[in-house]
Amino acid sequence: MKKDSINNFIDTVISYVITKDLKKLWHFYLFIIIFNTWLELTLFYIYRPLEMNFDVLMALMLGVIPIYAFSIYCIKFHAINKKRPYWVLPFLGILTYFFLTPNLNGLGYPYAPTLIRLYADNCIYLTFLTALRIMVVVKNKK
């Protein structure tokens, strides 16, 4: 029974990734950004409890919320609703900037399980690729 549920989960994720339905892709993108934020906060709370305080939480939220709002503006409003696929590029530029800029205060969770660390370290790639996929689907539907 457990193997069937894992296979169903994998099939569902693959169907969301390869779909050409913009509504399904948009919901997948929203799930990714919400899950990534939840995972980062949870890992920070569990594995760095002494560093968790109101200032850090506010800095994280004030840094993340405007980026998510900008991505929603670019991707949902312009790219999907107005059929302007290249409006995804400013958000992809921001993600590329975050990726290429060295972070001296990078958060690491060496005691977290390996699979969770693997996802947490590479979730920016999934966000980038999903936004890029939305842009390609919108461009091909024009």
C-alpha cells in the first residue's frame, strides 16, 4: 500500500510539471513558493532555535513577501492573464541574482535529514524552472 501511495504522489507531481494547462501550472507554482517558505521557517525553528527571534522572522517575511508579490504580479497578472510571456523574465532575473550572489550568512541545517536538506538547498531551482515552464507554455499558446 505504501508503494502505491508513493507512486501516486510521483505521478501527480510529474503530471503537474509536464502539463500545458496554465491553471494547473499556476497552482503548482503557488504550492512551491508556499511550501518553500513553510519549510525554511520550520527548519530554522527546529535546527536553529537559539537564533529564532522576532527580528529574524520579520526580516525573512519582509524579504520574502515583496518577492512573492512581485512574482505573482509578473507571472499571474501579466504572463498568464494578459498573455505576455516575457514578463516572467524580471522575476527570473531576481532569482538568478539570488543564485549568483554569494551569501555570507547562508543558512545550513547539517542535522536535518538528507532528503530535506537536498530539497531545501535546491528549491530555488524548482521555483526558477516552474516559472520558466509557465513562460514557455504561455509563449506556445499565443
